[in-house]
Amino acid sequence: MGKIDGTWKIVTLNLSQRFHQPLMAEAERWIWFAGAGGFVLGVLAAGLFVFLRRR
């Protein structure tokens, strides 16, 4: 915290100690699921596009 222009403001914020390893592991797991799901949806959308263009 620091006083800037007469008001107290947050100057720096370090969250690395607040997040415990299980929370970060769970977040990383969901990121992998989201990435895999996005990839599958992208492949399906591209396949549908190619199928409709060839008809």
C-alpha cells in the first residue's frame, strides 16, 4: 500500500503465497480439458465446413 495523490492505493500485489498447490493443480487440469474440448470442436467445425463446401 502506498499513499498516492492523498489516497491509499495498492502498489504491489503478490498472490503466489496465497494460492496453494492443489488449487493450481485443479486450475491446470481444467485448462487442459478446455484446450482439448476447443481442439475437438475446432476439428468438427472444420470437417463440417469441408463437408458442406464439397456438397
